Amino acid sequence: MNEEKNIFDKSVERRVEHYYGDEMRRFFFFAAFILVFTYPFLSGVTSVYHIMFVIFCALLLVFLAGITSPLHRWVMIVNTFISFFGVIFFEYNGINFYLLEVKTFSGVLLFALSHILAITFFFAFYYGLKTLRGMRLI
């Protein structure tokens, strides 16, 4: 029998045990929203290169959230790695902002936003690992 895959069939997600791609999608979209929404308030503190980095990161997160699917295992691997590096990057920046710039309002805001993003990526990393375990990739 020739069995065709229907890309609109939601039952595919139920066949992958411990699939948490939907949660990762929400965390990635939330992180992209935070990056884009808060940037205008912090534009006086950052450089032009930082603007491009924020835009690139937000678009990458939305792109990965959009293509996340139980049919594409490689996307879940990439999502998990992005989450891992997101935790490290934003937690490192949060600690730096705390140690160097916590005396200013923008420093406190950058510290808080960095920690919110680090926690967001922390949960995305957790759900990514659970999905990879369910797909029997780790």
C-alpha cells in the first residue's frame, strides 16, 4: 500500500511520544517578541551593530518557530542548540549588566530583560531535550 503523508494531519504530532515542539514554538515566539518590543526603549544604550543582531535573532527565532514540526527532526535539534546557546548568552549578559551597569535605569532594565530571556530559553531547552528524548535522538 502506498501511504501518503498529509501535512495537515494533526494526528502526526500524537504519534511522536513526548513531542513538545508547540511549547518550544511559544517560547521562541515570546523571546522574539521581547527582543523586538523592548528594543526601542533600549536603543540609546546600544550600537548599530546591536540593532542588526537583535533583528537577525528575532527573525531566526520566528523562522525556527514557524518550521517546527514533528516531521522534521533536524529542526528540533537546531531548536535545542539555539535554546542552549540562548541560555548561555543571555545569562552571561544579565550577569554583566548586573556587575557593570546596575546603577542606571537602563542597566537594571537590561539586567531584567536578559534574565527573562535566559529563563525563556532555559524552558525551551528543557522541552527541546524532552522532545529529542521522545524521538529517541539522545
